[in-house]
Amino acid sequence: MAIELYHVDAFCKDLFSGNPAAICPLDAWLEDHLMQNIAAENNLAETAFFVPEKDQFHIRWFTPSVEVDLCGHATLAAAHVLFTHKNYPNDKIVFTSRSGELPVTKKAGCLTLDFPGDTIKPTEITDNMCTWFNQRPLEAYKGRADYLLIFPAEVDIANIKANIPVIEKLIEARGVIVSAKGNAADFVSRFFAPQSGISEDPVTGSAHTTLTPYWSAKLKKKKLVAVQLSPRRGYLECEDKGERIEISGIAKTFSSGHIFV
């Protein structure tokens, strides 16, 4: 069986930046174990599969080791495939998912995700938490899926060293976001999720559903420019809409072809 596969860089400026995702358009669902094996073989942060569902598309996301509830960059990449390679006729696509409806709108060469916002609560900075990185955070929060740790400055995020074997043992969170106020951008971040098969994610759209409410309140502005300071760099524009968060970026196709299973 031949299955289409697109390799797309999402939240990038140019190719070889942003977060690469593998996108597989399907007519009908494959077996779960086969989709997980395909994601492991691709060995990217996420492989997304989608099928038509009336006038919408149902989307699922797999890391190399697990299926996840929400993924921003692979949703952006999937919308890019539909708009660019599948000649989707409208400017708005609605994906259905484990996390509800996820609209994506195309405007002026940019794609905008409409995602559910996160609710974060302050949490104690424990001795164990201070072993996750080589620096002590100023503040700590727990969101729906991730921890968010705040550090003094952008240089701290750029130079931070993660203790991956320790973070990998977390069972109460998908991963850990680290963030600080930016120099040129409003805020910067990085994201580590070894327990989900991703030591460091190049760009994490879903983490910005946690980051945007925090920085919107902190900086007293609704529209924010963000950079994820992974080695590949990610570039996002975010808007706090209350219960929903809009996350915008661009995507570029690196390759297309077929896999045979």
C-alpha cells in the first residue's frame, strides 16, 4: 500500500528552520499500531494523519513513541498541505481532534491556528524541580499538559541545559516549557518532552496556548511576537482571545513522496 507523505517545516522563516512535521493524508484510518510505526520510522517530533469528515478533517498526531492530544506545528503543516498541495478551495479549514475543533485560516501567506487556551496555576518550586535544569527558575506554573518555568532573561533560555534523564521521569506532565521576556521578541521559550519521545521540540505550537495567556497578562498586551530558541528556531505571532488562542506562522514544503507499507 502506498501512502502520500509530505515533509513540511512549520513556524519557519525559510527551509531548515521551524519544526519539521510529516503529514499523511488518508482516505480512511489505518490501524493505530501502523500509524505509530510510521511515526517512529519518520523519527520527527510529530507525524500527523488526517481523513475527510463531511466538510471537515479529523486529525491525529503521533510522536515517535506516543499519540498526543494536541500539536500545533503539525496542524499548521497539515493545513499547508491541504491549501498548497490538495487545492483546498476555501480560506478556512476545520480539523476535529481529541482537543475539539481546531480551525486554521489562511491569510496573506500566513496560517493562523485557533486553539483552546490553557489555564495555568502557580506551583511550588521544589528541590526536585531545580534539578531539571542548570538554573533555578524565578516562577513555576502547571498547565493542562505541561510545566511552565520562568527565567530572568533571554540569554538564560538560550544557554539553558536540560537534565533529560530527570525530566524523562516526570509522569504528571507531557513536558516542561522554559521561558523569559525576549529582547527583540515579546517572549522566548524552549520545550523539553523526553517522556513523549522528544528530548527538545524545535517549535511547539501547543505550548504557546500556555505561554500566550501568561505573557499577555505579564506584558499587558493581547498580540505578541514569540521566538522558540531551539537550534532550528521557530517564529510565531500569538493573540490572546480569552478562551481561545490564535497562533500564526508560515510553513514550507521540504519534500513529498510516498511510503510503502
